[in-house]
Amino acid sequence: MDNEITTTQNPKAVFRKCGTCSQTFAHLLNRAFGNPRETEEHAIDPLAGGIINQGHQCGMLWGTAMAIGTEAFRRFEDKEKTIAVSVTATQKIVDSFVQEAHSVNCKEIIGFDLSNFFGLTAYMIKTMVKGIDNSQCFNFAEKWAPEAIQTSVAGLEKEPNELICKAQSCTSKVVKRMGGTDEEQMMVAGFAGGLGLSGHACGALAAAIWMKTLEWCKANPGKTPPYLNNPNAKKILKAFKEETNSEMLCHAITGQRFENIDAHSKFLENGGCEKLIEALSKCS
């Protein structure tokens, strides 16, 4: 694959069309790789605003990670290699994003709490005053998109270190139990461990929300899934918080930070997060 892959798309124009940062970056990256997936891209809308506006990892990261998983699935026949490459490439994306934004979290980057009416309203007013094309998120999308593409390309081309144990992803396990295809399982592989093993908000939660929204999109072709008031996403979030006592961060839920895919895989192999994975996969 040419290491000079770029996009001829205008990130701001794509953002206006897509409406959410998560769908925008899934769209941009998928087309840079030649993998358009409109239904799957629409289904990632609820991860904008840091997982249904909860303020955690920026939707641009979730969208980029999903595109990485999509391309990794196309490149590699072996599932373990696909998982390992997806996770390590997503690690590089997280590092790249933090260098530019100085945080992964939406709430810290934009300075508003979108989970409540007042924060959301204040952010919308600020955006309207500046004009959407000159908003903080639109400007960042335009600036970071080329770097996101090139970092993804470099990450996908790097062979993973020799694996000590069978590569596993908590997020792929959730999607598999929810009836997802092999490709759908691999699309979210990089969400593992709080997105590229970064330990932030749970990737399994994000994967379950995406999968449930994807089911809705398949059942309602041509329609846009609800974003601010997504009942399926809210139901999954409620079940998740009941299981974790409202803890959202992977490193706090698991009690550790995973150094590499081997550490994460061994954790899962020993039954780590099994109850949570099962609870998420049973949400209906």
C-alpha cells in the first residue's frame, strides 16, 4: 500500500454532510483506503461527543479506529493479526491526536459538558456565533485529517511483534456475541482497552452502542439513526453503569493498564471483563 495515501475530500465539507465528528472521520478514512461503508459509518454517530455526549474520547478517534479495523480486515486473512495490527495502529492514532489536541476527551478539548442541556446549549451558541465552518471542531478536523490518514497508513504497515498468546479484543468479543459478522468484529478491534489500550472510557461499551445502532440502520435503510436521543444507546449505557457502578474508564474497571496486545489478550483469556462483556452483549 502506498504510504502517501491522502484524501481529496474537504474535511469541513464532509463534516457538514455527515453531521458528527465520528461519522466524518470514518467516512474520510474509509474513502482514503477505498472502503466506503455508509451504513456502518452512520451507525458510529452515537460515539460523537465522547460516547453519546458523555465527554470521553473524541468521536474523531472512534471513527478513525473503525476505519483502521475495516482496512486491517481487508489486508489480513488471519484474525489474530488483524486484531493486533488494529490495536497497535490505533495506539499510534491516539498518540497523534493527543499531540495536536493535548487530550483525548471531548469535554476537555471543547471546554463544555455536552451531557447536560446548559453545556450543550452554550456550545451550540458559541458555534453559531463563530459560524460552523470556523468552529473549533471543524478547524481541528481540517488540520488533523491528513495526519490521521498518514498515521493510520504507517500503523497498518507495521508488522506486530510476535504474539505470546492468541490475540483477542474485548470489543470484538462483544460484537461477536451480538451476532456481528467477522468483518464487523474486526472493525471495532482497535477500540479495545479504552481505545488502543489507552485505558480511557470502555471500548466494549462503544462497540456495543455501535453494533446496536448498526442493527437499527440495517432495519431502517436510508434513515439517519437518532443521535441526541438514541434509546438503544441509552439503554446500553444504563446497563453498563449498573455493571460497573458507573465507572467508565477501562483502567479503573480492569484495575490495570495494558502494555500491549499480549497483556490484554491474556487478561481476556483468564476471564477478565467476562461479566461486563456478557451484560453488554445481551442488551436488547
